Amino acid sequence: MYRWRVKLALSGIVLLVFIGLDRWAAGYATVIQEGALTRVIAVGEVVDVNSGDVVYLRDGTTRVGRITEWDMYGSLTFHDSGGGTFELTKGPRPEDVVRTLEQQDQVLTMRVLTWPKSLRAEGHLDFRGAEIVVGNRFQGRFVDRVLRLGDRLYMDIPMKRTDRIDRVELREYFRNPFLIRLVGALAVALMLVGGVKGLLTMAATIASLAMLFGVLVPGLLGSVAEAARNGAWIVAAVAILGGMAWVVARLFESDSRQRIRQAAKTHWYGAPAWVVGGVAAGGATWACIRLIGQQPLPLALFVSLVVTVITFAVITGPGPKVVSGSLGTVGGLLACGIISYAASRILWFTGLAVELGYLDLGAMLWRTPEARPWPFVEFLTAGLVIAALGAMMDVSMSVSSTIYEVKRANPSISPVDAMKAGYNVGKDIMSTMTDTLIFAFIGADLVFIVMPGLAFQEAGRLYPFVRVLNDEATSVEAIHALMGTLGLVLAIPISAFIAGLLTAKFSVRQAYANDGSEGRDA
């Protein structure tokens, strides 16, 4: 019953956090400056759907109806949807036409749901609740959207005036709330199933994401000083907070006050030791990142090492499993990175075959002067290393944990026999993890896999297959799957060898005391 109380309490705290994130996302709006023009990105909701033409007038009003006649002087006859008929001209009268949207497939009335706080603070009008008429014309392409009542989308609003909205461009669907709620459901499931271990899993994931976005991304973009500073803070914070939590857990594992006092005498040095260790680890991280600089592959390998150590240390506690699992992971990633870099040179990858929906991001980057000096091929290799990180961590920790479990069950087992046990388990994992990487590649590019089965008019079935296989984006995914599998295969013997050696140097019983998994699982 105590365990379920802990799980429910943790789930409630996590749920409150994600409710707050959901409320924050629901009010999202921002301002983008393009020279002298201010563009507002806000969220709007479809409150009415019609069809016909849209006419924007100089007096700030918008009329929906049907244009029946233009003449050579710019006059038009407009039949309002309410039944009235108007003669409008491009002259000096207040009702003159600013612009028209003719033959719209859908005429939408959008209600503005959010507005930037910065503009409200500067005294601008707050357009929340305002209703704007927007045209939605179908182009006969896959980007066409049939919008319905209640749909929410981002609106791109050029603010040429502060007292009214003249024009709106519809952007992406507003998907943030659902994504946040899905992540919240995952977090609550982690709490209910794993208890404290689920909380540690979330903490390790947050720290890992902080390393990727706070260190790897700025480092790749050339902000080495920012990356080094962020990395130092993240590593120091994780070490100090994690160490303090470990000390507290050691103190309260006892079931009596006398034993708690005895544990406090034993572990009194733990808190200052973790503070000193955290500061030292942060300083070492700062120095390493400054030394690496803007080198994508070495930086990706270093970030992978830090993420692996953080994840293993937070989940299992300090101990030899962290050493063997981390070294096995980095060994596999190093082999993966070297071979992927060689393959990218041999296969003439550019690193620019990147698309996002209908946007050719590679071409956009190539046309951007600031991005031309970037080493895109090395970015590609670094991305392959990061993509393989999860699989490497999985197999390395599985092999290391197996060896320590065997040693714990049979303390007299020799290091060689322990290595063999972990190696045999690793071989079983290897087949399923290989399928995982290969099927992930097939699933991500299922359209390209199916396409060779279609009969194309220009060259039948064979030519599309050759094109798909030799397309850079498809080849990159194939290299990703193959090199990730190869690195995974190499990580198994590395992890088994190191973990087997450590069983002869460390007390596995003490390692599990450090882990505390038996006492802290809730």
C-alpha cells in the first residue's frame, strides 16, 4: 500500500506540471521582426465555414459573397452573402477595395485565441476574441486542407497597422496541446509503473535532452563558449543533486532511528564530497568542450558519453555498471562514427538531402549565406552517432547488468565465465536489436520501399527502384541502419569484457548497495 501511495503522489505532481505546460501552450503567441515589419504568430480557431469570394475594404471591414462583374476601370459588382448588392470601385471612397480573394474554396471566419504579451505590454490593441475572414483556396496538391469548425491553426499576421488586422496567412495546425498531453500520459505511466525508478527515468531523460539542445546544438552552430557553459552547469547540477539524493536515500533506508544515526555517521562525508565532485565534473566538461570546439563528430561522441554516464548513474546509482556500460556504449558509437564518416565520403553524401513536408530544407540552407561554411557532411555523421545512442545504451547496460547479476548469484564465478555469460546474453539481444534498427529504417521510409512496386510510365519498375536505392536520403537511412547495427555488434564484446574485468576488482554486493534498487523501488 505504501508503494502505491508513493506512486500516486508522484503521478499527481507530474500531472500538475503537465497541466501547467498545457495551459502555457494554449496561450502561445510570438512576435517576429522582419526589418520594419512586425509579424505576429498567433493561434486561431475556425468558427464559420463558407465559400465564395472575400473583399477587404479600406474602412477595415471584410465582406463575403460573390463577385459578378469587373470592368476596365476597376469597378465590381459584389453580392453580399447577406443578400445585398454593392458597387465598389478603386477610388477615394471609404468603401474602396483594398484587395480581393476570388473563387475561394473555403471562406473561413477565424477567431483569434492568443496574442503576444509583449505587444499588450507596449499598449497595442489586444485582438484576442476578434474574428477575421480568411480565404482557403485549394491548389490541387497534397498540401490542400479542408478545414472544419473547431480546427485550430497558427496564423501569420503582418501588422502594418496597430489598430486593425488587414491580412492573415494560415500556417500549421496547432498540435502542441495534444503532444504535451501525450508526453504527460507517458510520464504518468512511468510514475505508476516504476514509482521512484520512473521518476529517475524522467530526470535522466530531461538531463539528456538538456545536453543535446544546450550543448550539442550550440556547439554545432559555432557557439562553443555557450555550449561549454551550458555543459558545465548541467553536469554539475546533475552530479550535486543526484549525489544529495543518493545520500538521503542511504540515510532513510534504515528502519529505525538508531540505524539512521549510524548511517549518518557513516555517510557524513557524502554531501560535501558530491558537491566537490559535481564542481570538478562541471569544470572538466567545460574544458573538454572548449578543447573540442566546433568539430561535429568529436562533439557528438563527447555528448553521447556524458548522456550515457548521466543516464546510467541516475538509473542504477554510482557503481561499476556505469563504467562498463558507458565504455561499451562509447566503443560502439566510436566504431559507428568512424565507419559512417568513411561511408559518407565514399558515397559522396552532401548532407543537404533534408526535407520537411513540402519544404526542401537542404536547398534553403544551401542558399543561406550564413549556412554555407557549415560542414554538412560532418553534421550528418554526428547525427548518425546520436541516432544510434539509444540502441547502444540498451545493449551495453543489458550485458553489464547480466554479468553483475550472474556475479551476485554466484560470487565464486570467475571473470572469464562472467564475460561468457554476458556475451551469450548479448548475442541473443543482438538479433532483436538488429531487427529493431532495420525495421525502424523500413518504417521511416515505407513509401520509398513501396514505390518500386508501382509501374511508372517513363521506365517501368526497374528504374524507380534504382533511383530510390541511390537517392541520398534513402542511402543515408540505409547507412544509419547498417552502421548502427555494426556498432551495436561491437558494443556487446566491449561491454562484456570490461564488465567481466570489473567483477574481479569490485565487490558486486557493494555495487548493489550503491545501486539501492532493491530498497528504492516503489
